[in-house]
Amino acid sequence: MLSRPRIPPLTRDEWTADVAAALEPMAARGRLLNVISTIWRHPALARALGGLSGHLMGQSTLAPREREIVILRVAAVARCGYEWSHHERMARAEGLSEAEIRAIAYGSAAQSLAPADALLVQAADELISDHLLGDATWAALAKTHTEQQMMDLVCTVGGYLAFATAANTFGVQLEEAAPV
């Protein structure tokens, strides 16, 4: 993580009327994260990414626990402390144990995770390294996941790799007390 932002979060005095309309509801709920304030320096991009993020976090067909396993693995591989910090808390809220979270972080899935969870880590690793799920991984996932769940899995990896890349490169800093 960079020690300071390359692109700092917007401050309230920098908000245009358009940006205020988008950010004020989040600020009122105490959920205005640095990553959001930063990306809103580019409103068109923020709207586009917000649609993807909204789907991945709110309408995905993946179970929330599965989603958090995949996101944590992406954050670990991308070495994105910002995403890791937020999603580690969310993973705990979805019931992942300390041992499971560490296994996801270090990729020691085969030793410490249930087979279904290890398969999700393997899928994330394949998508990150090869930009493709291998036939064996696809077939194994297809036994327990619908077509839409598999599509959400692939797009969760790709989307969070984009978010992690942006957070790392822009130097998004952790909040004092990051909300869940």
C-alpha cells in the first residue's frame, strides 16, 4: 500500500451538486469510504463502477460467504490492504474463522479449507493467473453452482481485481475505523 494517496478522496468542499447528490446519502449513513470519495473524482467512472459494485455486493447469486471467500483471495493475491481490511470484517460476519481467513490469504486452501471453499480459492487463482477457468475447475463448480452463480463468480474476481488495482494504484488509504 502506498503511504499516501496519489489521488486523494474528495473533500466536502470539492463536491459539485451532482457529486453531492450521489455522496450525501452515503455520508448521512456513515458509509462514505475513501475508495468511494476517491473514485467520485471521475463521476462517469464512479457511476459505472457503482453499478457493478452494487450487483456484486447486493444482487449477486453467490452466497455472501462464497462471495467473501473469492473477494478475500483477490485482495490477497493483489496485495490490496484496503480491500482486505474491509472484506476480512465482512468475511467474519459471514462466519469465516480465523484459520479459514488465513488459509485464503496464503493460498493453503487444500490443507485448511472445506473442499467447496478450496475450490472457490482455486477458481479465483486460475482466473487471476490464466484469465480462464480450467475445464476441471469449471466442471467441479458446475456440480454445485448454477450458470448465473458461475457468471457472478467470474465477474466478482474480475471486478474486485479491477477495484484492488485501482485502490493500490491511486493510493487509497484505510479509514480510521472502516465500517462493515
